[in-house]
Amino acid sequence: MTTLLPPDTGAGGPEGPAVPGNDDALAKALKDLESREAARSTWMVVAVVIAGMALVASLVAWGYASSADSKKGTTGGAATAAASVPVSLSEFKIDPNMVNASVGDQLVVTNKGSVAHNLTIEGTSLASPLIDPGKSATLDTSSLKAGDYTISCNVAGHKAAGMSGMLMLAASGGASSGGASSGGASSAGASANPAAVPGLTAEMVAAGMVMTPDQMKKNMHDTTVAFPAKTAGTGGQLLAPTVLPDGTRQFELTAQVVDWEKAPGQTVKAWTYNGTVPGPTIRVNPGDKVSILLHNHLPEATTIHFHGIRGPQAVDGTPYISQDPVEPGKDFTYSWTVGNEPEIGMYHSHFDSTRQVNDGMAGAFIVGDVPLPQDATTAGAPASLPNQVMFLNDSGNIGLTLNGKSFPATAPIVAQQNQWIEVTYFNEGQMIHPMHLHEIPQMIVARDGFPLAHAEMDDTVMVAPGQRITVLVHATDVGTWVWHCHILSHAENDQGMFGMVTALIVK
């Protein structure tokens, strides 16, 4: 800023009156002052120019940095690279139950169970295809916004059995805003890529197909003609007792983990009684004294609960209520006198039951013969029939099976034409199973061992978890009649029939 001196009025300036005779000195001072002010103005202009150039340079540098960051975000640079987040499916859980990921990450979904599952992000179009055991698929989250989502398996009954969880999706600066074309069911896994499967067209993929019709037909053929396939081990066989001097019928059960072939080439770790799934069948008469000697060869404690069988609390098998758990390497004896009425029950573990029971630790316990309704005998059924056991499972290492086996390794029931057969369904799974026999109706004669006053005719019998439903079948028509759970995903997929399928063969 230039300071102007006040005009000379002869009265003196701010410093006092002017000094006569100093005009030359004053002029020289004014000239020096003007020179200094001009120089200072010039340097100020230069400083402003330099500051402006610096500002422009910083803006240019920021622009380049933003561009580089943007490119990193879209090309997978280290700062915002898409991650692969593993998610596993099994019977019946999603692991981890709380999935943490960022927008743009890939969910790598692996089926570690024994039946087909999928992963659905509810409220969106994203869902994996049906994933066979041991296979994987991916879900691209680029089309989603940051937020919390419910994830589940949409196979019938699986979510209700526990296959649900949460996806917590964080924002990602480099994630694509995307849309249906950049993520969704059509991008879930290589099996949905037409180029990955010879003969699979885009139209087939759009229809939800993951293999060609010829491949599917071959799979159906190969699994069906293999029935009944031979596998090692047979469950549910009658267990002979040792009769003690006082007449007590003693049965020995050894709890142990074994290799169990549930289908050709499919061997799992089964938790068993006496090495089979289901455990051996125990049969006694009303009023018998019974002793069950348990040897625990498991890596953890266990107990036995006699489900649907009357007895004192001391033999109820509830840990820390009726007894202490039986530790590994220890024995325990359950002794009581069974009731005077016929009963149809089960024995199973009541300790860590979601592992021990689901992985095989259950068997039939039958007291006497349940009487038939009069209308059953009037229809021609004999008053007494051998009661065949059919254990239903859907969980754990055993998975979807009948008597511990998955089709085509299930054993058919064979009858002569016009023969009557009696079968009891024992549901030790976690889901209800509608059991359907083709062509020939089923006559329900007892529920949970309680005889019905009147028989009920049905072609699809609902069996809830823990239930025992006894049916008669009159084998009137010659042929091979498929017998299966009518939750279709429990009996068939694009690999053919599997799981809860067997047959009645009438000769």
C-alpha cells in the first residue's frame, strides 16, 4: 500500500512544522519512497502469479491422483481390490452365519453338505444355482448397495431348519454401481456360463438350466439303473439280547464313530450304535425286564433317551436331570421293566444331539405288536405282521437318507402279489417328510405307537420330526413302485434320483 504525504500547508506535518531550506532533501526522500513502493508492488504481483501457478499445479496433481484412484477401483488395485469371501453350506447351516464383505466382493459359496443347497440374498435378484455336494459357485455383489441383507437357502424346508444368516455389505469406493447385468443369478458360477458347458445355449441358461437335456437324461438313467446299488453296512438289524439269570433281557450298545458308506463311493464319518445307521432294532415283550448296557467309545460324553417308551425318570437319559453324561471310555446301564402295553419308540442320544443324532445315533425300540384296527383286519390284513423299520433322516453327515442310505443304495421292500406288509416310519430328522408310495395306497394304523380306532387311507403320509407312523400296504399290483419323500428336492435333482427314494417291488 502506498502512503501519500499530506500537502505542505506551511503549518507543519505530522512530525512537526516543515524546516525551511530542506526542500531538496524532501524531494529526494519522496523519490526514494516511490522507488521502494514500485519495487514492492512488482514483487507482490510476482508472488500472486507464483501462488496461482502453485494452485493450478496442485489441482492438476489432484486430478491425476483421482484418476489413478478411479482406475485402481475399476481394475482391482490394491486399495479397492475385490475380495473373495468364502461361505460354506451344510445341513443345516450357513458358515459364517454373519458374512462381512464389501460391495464388489465375490462370495465363493461351497456346498460342504451331503445334499444340494443354494445361497439366496433375499430382497434382490442374486441367488446361486443349486449347488451339488462338494461343488462351488460365486455371487458377484457389485449390483448391491451397502447395507445388511438376509441370506438363506431357498430349498424347501432348509431355511426353516436353520439355513439363514446375515450379509453385512460395506461400501467400497471402487465398486461398480452396476445393475442386474453386472451381478445376479445369471452370473452365479461357471455352471451358468453357456461356454462352460458344451451344448448349453443362452436360452437354456435363461431358463435356469445348468446342463443339457441329454446330460440330464443320462444322469437320470445311470442312477436309476444302478438301484439297488451295493454298499458296505446295513442298519436297523434285529439285536439279539443276552438273557440274564433273573430273566432280564440285556442289550449291549457301543457308541462309536465309524466310516459309513451311505451311497456308492460316498463314505462319511457316522456316529453310531454298534457301527450301523440306524442302530440295531431292539424288540422286547410287554412287561419284560430290560437292561441296556452302553459302552461309550466316542470322543465326547453321551446319554441314551428312550423316546416314546415309558419308564422311570432314572432311565430318561436327560443329562444333568436324570443322570450325569457318560464320559468317553465309561459304561452306563439303563435298567427297568417296560410297560404292559405295546409301544413303538426310538432310542437316541440326548447329548450334543444335533451332531450325535443327526450323524446317526438312533435306533428303533419296539415293545410287542400294536393291535390293528378292526377295519384293517376286515380288509384282509393279518392280525400280526412283521414290522419293518424305515428311518428318515435329512441332516448331518448322514443327510437325506432312508435307513442310513441314499438312493440308489437304499434297499427296496419286496413282496408277493396280494401280500400285506407293515412299515413304521421313524423320523429322526429335522424336517417333516411326506412319504409317498406310487400307485398303491397306504393304510395308517398307528401314530407314535398308539393304535387308531379306525384305519386311515392315504397315498402321502406326513411324518413329523420325532414321530413314528405305522402303515399297512396291500401289495395288489405287480411291478416296481417308487417310494419317496415328496419334498422333491429330497428325492431328485439334475443328477437324477437320490436321497430319500426306495421302491416297493411286487412280484
